[in-house]
Amino acid sequence: MANELNFPKVNTVVISGRLTRDVELRCTPSGTAVANLSIAFSRSWKKGEEWVEETSYLDVIAWTKLAERCAEKLHKGSPILVEGYLQTRTYTDKNNNNRKIVEIVSNKISFLEKAGFGGNVSESAPLPKPKFEQTTPNTTTDDVPF
């Protein structure tokens, strides 16, 4: 196979966004924690004299202690930075249609909220202890654009 191209096989994603809903935590039949998150992220560009913004959505999967920590500390509207890789899955929905989805399997999630939530969490590192008391900001869920 001398004619095959040799190129690096890279599948790495780093993306920031806000949760579009609360974290859904469940366990596999063997007891492993898994969390489903959904994030909204935007990009902007200039079109003529105006700025255009486009919002997209992706599902994120977190496993084990990272999943538990996300369920404990994150909520709808929380800003996060996700590091991981893309995965595609196929499944059959309840109407017997084949579906294909793309999701991020997270290796590390950084909690970007201010008071009490800050810090990075990854499966390979011990969970950090909070450095400040958790405070409740003077906002309501009506302030969150999701």
C-alpha cells in the first residue's frame, strides 16, 4: 500500500457555550455515571456593514466523576468550556426511523461561572475544592436567553 496517504488522525474539540437545559444524570446498568448536556454556542462575522450572529447547538457526554460533578454544579444557562472529541452515533427513534447524531465526548469541562463554581474538572485530575462560598447572583432564570 505504498500509495496511501499518511496523515495525522486528529479528533479534538475545544468549544465554549452555555447549557440549554439542566444536566441529565443517569447510570449505566453496571453503575457508571453518565451525564447528557446540551450547549449553545455562537459565532459572529461581518456581512457588509452589519454583524451577523449564528447560534448552533451540540450535545455533550460526560462520564464517571466528571458526570457527577457536572450534575452537582451546572444548571441551565451555565457557561462552560468543553474539551473532548467528536463521536457519531446512530439509533432508531420511537417511530422506527434511523437517526444519526454528532456529539462531543468530554475529557475535561471547565466551569466558567463566577462565585463558587469556578474551576476545571477532568476525569484524570482530582476534583478541586471550591475557593469561595457559593453566592446566589441577583438574576432570575428570565435573564438567561435559553
